[in-house]
Amino acid sequence: MIRLYDLRLLFCLLMLGGVFLSCTRHAPRFRIGVSQCSDDEWRHQMNNEILREALFYDGVEVDIRTSKDDNARQAEDIHRFIEEGVDLLIVAPNEAAPITPAVEEVYDKGIPIIVVDRKILSDKYTAYVGADNYEIDKAVGNYVANVLQGKGTVVEITGLAGSTPAMEHHQGFMNVLSGYPDIRLLAKEDGAWLRSRAAEKMDTLLHRFPQIDMVYAQNDRMAAGAYEAAARKHREQKMRFVGTDALPGEGYGVEQVLAGELDATFIYPIGGDRVMQIAMDILNKRNFPRETLLSTSVVDSGNALIMKMQNAHISTLDGKIETLNGKINQYLARYATQQVVLLGSLLVFGAGCRITGCRLPLPAHQEQAEP
């Protein structure tokens, strides 16, 4: 007869075995925090790339938070990550000056930090990954000069004034246009990276200037807003529109080119997978580049359809990867359950043998060897 004490002991052993297996399987080896400055399609794509790349590394947990263009909220997110003890932090600063102190605090505490897309006003970071905004806009400037054949009027709608990409974009753009005295920049307006804000600014520009040959917006959302404002005034056919991002999907840059709304858009590289690779190199004490600059290319009517087809194929492959990962997780969960059941069975059998005095059967050659 199994006593109540033995049943209690057995139950405790089963529970401890389950907890042990659960902790062994699910405790992350590295915790990585991601502080995003905005919540838009480009950021979503970056987040997806980071999460997909993390699937290739065992024991990595990624926590993504967005401040939705709020400097104070982003600083608070960064401090919370510090308190939670992340092993590495990835930060896309909303504006350079307000976020620099929070990033420096992370660095001073010895936590590796990767700054992505936008820069800070300090060199206190472990690595930087992002587009070369200055070079991208030199390419944009050359495209605009070529389309206008060296003569015409241009308005520029920039991103958030306090963000480093907005500053670098404008500098690269003007570096080229300054070499064309017959191309005149009529105005530069802050669209804050937002479609609605760009539409408002474009309304004002249309009232101020009866003739605009080219509209350049530093991202495709703002270019779409500018186009809509011009369309409401029936002036969209009298000017050209150029953007930056070249994201796939309905209503985004590539589709806008195919629809004839944008004359061109320039690829603004995302690099989420590269960010994750560098993060793992840092955490595993391997060599890594401190500065990683990503390149661009133009998407216009000549290659937009090819880009759309390639993006659709990549999206299909990404979906298959996520499905496969889900199946693998199901199999691993089932395997963990089987381990618990097996351990429980062995504990039950062992406890029963201890109480009843039974012995496990020996192989035949061992039985014969016993006196």
C-alpha cells in the first residue's frame, strides 16, 4: 500500500520535474530591447526583420516598444529597459538632442547599445546601423537635376526638423542642387514624416507659388500627402513628385510609382536583419563593425513592376518561415510534454518499487551470473 506521505512526495517530485524542464526550455539566454521612435509601415518592416532574424538564434528574447514620436515616452522606455536588465538595447532615436542623454546613460552602465536609422549627438554607442542619408539625397539631387534638365523650380518637404536624417537628407540634396544655378529651391517645409502634415504644408506652398516643377519629399508618405493636396487643386499633372522609402504594398512607394503618382522613389534600406546579426556578434563577443551604412537605388517606371514582383516573392518566403517556426514550436512543446510524462512515469515506477520492494528485471546474462 502506498502511503499518503509517499503520494505527497511523488507529487512534489513531478511538479519539480515539470518546473525544471520548463525553465530549461524557456529561460532566454539573451534579452534584447528595441526602442522604436515611431509606429509606421517602415518601422513595422524593421521590427519584422529583427524578429525573423532572431528566429535563427537559440535562446533570444526580443521586446519591442514604440514611443509614437514622443521624446519623453522614448526616454522612459529606455530607462525601463535598463531597470529590467536587458543584455543589449537597440534604439531608433526620435530626435537627436532629447534622446542623447538616455542613450549615453545606457552606454555608461556598460549595456551594449545599437543606434539605428537616426543618430544622436554623441559617440557613446556600441554600433550604428542605418542608411547613408547624405549619399541617398545626393542621388536624389542628381535625379531631380537630370529630370529637370538643369532648369526649374523645386520645393522640399522634410522629415522632423530635429531628427538627424532630415538634416542629412537636406544637406545631400542641396550639395547637388547648388551646382545648378538654374534650379531654384522655392521653399523647404517640415512635414514631420507625416502624410497629413505634408498635405497641409503642400496646400500652403500651392497658394504661395503658381509654378512648381518638382516636389521632393523625404519619405513616400509625405510625397503621397503632397500629391493629394495638389490633386485637390487639379495641379498634380503640372509637377513631378519624388519620394524616399520604396516600400512594397498597397498605397506605398512602389505602388505609387506604378500608379503614376510618384515619378520615382529611392530605396531607404531597412536593415533589421543586419541589426540583429550585429547584436548577436556583440553579445557573443565576436568582432563587429561599429558603423554600418546601407546603400540605396532608384525605383521608377522602368523597374517598379520588377520590384513589386520581387517583394511579393520575398513576402511569400517570409510567411513560410513564420509558418515553419510555428510548427517547430509546436513540436518542441510536444517534446517537452513527453519529457515531463516520461519523468513522471519513472518517478511513479521508482516510488512504487521502493515501497513494494520490487526490482527492475535484469538482462538474461546478468541473471545467470548471480549466485
